[in-house]
Amino acid sequence: MRVSIRIAFVAVAMTLLPLMASAYDFKVGDIAYNFVAGTNNEVAVTFTSNVIQPDPTLNNYYGVSDANIPETVKYNGKTYSVTGIEAFTFQYSPITSIKIPKTIKRIGTYAFHSCSQLKTVHISDVAAWCNIEYDYVSSDIYALSCCPTYNSSDVVVYMNGQPLTDVVIPASVTEIKRFAFYNWEFLKSVTINKNLKSIGQAAFSYCNNLKNVYISDLTAWFNMEGHYYLLSHCPCNLYLNNQLLIDLVVPENFKNIPSNSFYNIKSLKSVTFHNGVDTIGNQAFYGCQALTSITIPYSVNRLGVQAFSRCIGLQTIYAERYKPASTTISFNNDDFANCVLYVPRQHIKEYKSAAEWKSFTNIVGWDPFPGDLNEDYVVNGTDVTALYNCLLNGEAVAGDADVNGDGIVNGTDVTALYNILLQ
């Protein structure tokens, strides 16, 4: 990912040259600044040269080893807030450490390109950090060199003098912007507040040591967008109110399980769906290796792409629905060979001819709703009427009239049906 292709970079740099090749507006100490257009009290840190030199042998923009960016700076008797770091500002710089104040709102393209000696980043406010906008060219190999942690997995971010290995997202944060924690190899845990609405693209990419995610509200977790950008890096434990989430009970008010919502959650061993869930989203339980058995309720009409893929511990699947639910590559090839699929006894033939379901090598019949002769997923007086009509008039029933499972449909099945109703 970080292999240099200098020609490509030069081409992009020269494209941006007309925008960037200008002298800085003023300089205080070692740091140069430009006024932020459209404001009267904001400035952005910029490079000290007046040309772009993508060849590190020709120019370093900052010769200092420690770049201490202040929150405010005075110039000509006026105080300005430092709110940005412009494109190319520190590229090829020998800086080893940088302090980024909470006032920074935007970091430009290639701002930290080839800062190979940068090892420590100091911040003072997690909420402000989550809110930084990063400019990047999506088609370029160096796109993410706007991030100070881009160049090396050895870079460590500090707050209040301590490595920020366990991040708590403050309650004031409703959005984590893209790339916020990109390549934080040192990150071990993150606590998500219940007010968080979305997590941006690649916000936690290459956080390969992130093992624990803490949440306090399951409904808020379901409502949040961007689970994939948090969970896709490697298997994680999920904690709900500081308790390891082993047995998930889906909240009653949710008809759709969000895509990626439990992607790679290694702590999850069981899931209880309520009858009311309509859709299980794309990759909703992808990589949940501890799941051994799932029951898909009759209300589910659709399983998303890879909804249960890579659940390598899965052994049994119980499908309650009489008509097979729609699937789209929802399971793995290993599931087809290793899992026992239980389907309504009267509908084995339909499952054996339905797309994807037919790929299971071991399909077994079961009775998800014993006594549901009219197949409306409710056992009540209408089923008694259906059974009487079957016995007295020979009328066919949709479900299994052999309620007690002795292989004969007779008066004992009426008794068995009454017993079910009285339970």
C-alpha cells in the first residue's frame, strides 16, 4: 500500500500546483500560515516553500523535528484561531513529533506524505479529533497521506502524555469522520457512546490490535451507521454495559437487522430473533465464529449477502418459514457441507429446489409449529376445524395433520391438538 510510485505522485502534485504554489501569508517562529478564505479570524498551517517539490532530495518544508502547532497565533496585533493544515504542508519533512490542537478542523491532501520519521502525535481532545475533515484524492495511491498515522504502524498518538490505547468517544460526538483512527496499531479498545449516529469510511482501518468494543445501548447500536468501518479490521469482543455479549436478544422494535452490525464479533454464541424481523442485512453476522446454531424465524423474508458467511462454528440452522426466504450468497460453502438444515417437514421439497437452500447436503424435516394445520403460524381453533374436516370429510390440510407424529392421522391427533392449545 505504501510502495512509492513517484511518477503518479508528481502528476497529481502538478495538477494541484496552481492551487498551492504561492508564498505563505505570514510566519511565526518555525511555522508558516495562510489566512483561511471566507473567515476573518482563522488561519491554516502551510508549507514554507513557494513551490511543490515532490523529490525529498530537493527540499524539506520543515527542518524542525518537533512541530508544535498552537491553538491560536498572533499576527499584526490580531489573534487568529489555527483551524487547518494545508495540503503538502509536512511532506518529506524530518519531523519526529507533532502536536495537533483541538482547533484543527481540516487536514489537506498529502499533508504528511513520506513523513517517515514521524513517531508521535499529540492531541488534547478526542471529540475534536473525531471531527477533523481529511481531504484526499480517492484514485491516488498516496490518498491517505493526509493522515498523520499513515506512514508507519510505529506512530503512536498521545493524549495528556499517555498513549491513547483505549479510546472513549465522548457523548458529544454524533459522527466519527472518515480516517479518524486510521492505522492506529496501538489501539486496544473503543467505547461507543449511545449518541453516535455514524462512523465514516476507513475510520478504524488497520487498527489490527483493536480487540474490545464497548457499547451501552443496543437500540442505539442498531440505529448507528458504519459498523463495517469499525468491525472489519479483525475479530472483536463486544461488551454491552460492560458485560461480554454472548447471547444476543434482538430488540422487539427492530424489523431489520442492519448490515455489518455484528461483523466479526467473536464473543457472540447465540442470537434470538423475535417473530417480526423481516430482513437480516448484508454481512450482519459475518465471521461470528462462536455461533453454533441459529433459528431463522418465519417472519424473515430475506437474508442479505453473506449474512452468515464465515461463521465457522455453525452446526445447525432451523428455518421456521414454510416458504423459503430469499437469499443472496447468504451462507458459505462450508455451511452447505457441515450444517444440518432443519426445515418444515411438509416443505422439504420446496427447500431442496430453492436457490441456495438446495445447496445444503443435509436437509432434515421438523415441526416448528406443531398443530398449525392451516399454516398461518398460529395454532388456534381454526386448526381444530381443519383437522375435523380432514378426518370427517377427507379435506386436505396445508400442514401436517399427524399432530402426534405416530404416522397415522386419527382421533388421537385431535387430542394432541387440544393439549397443544391448552398448554
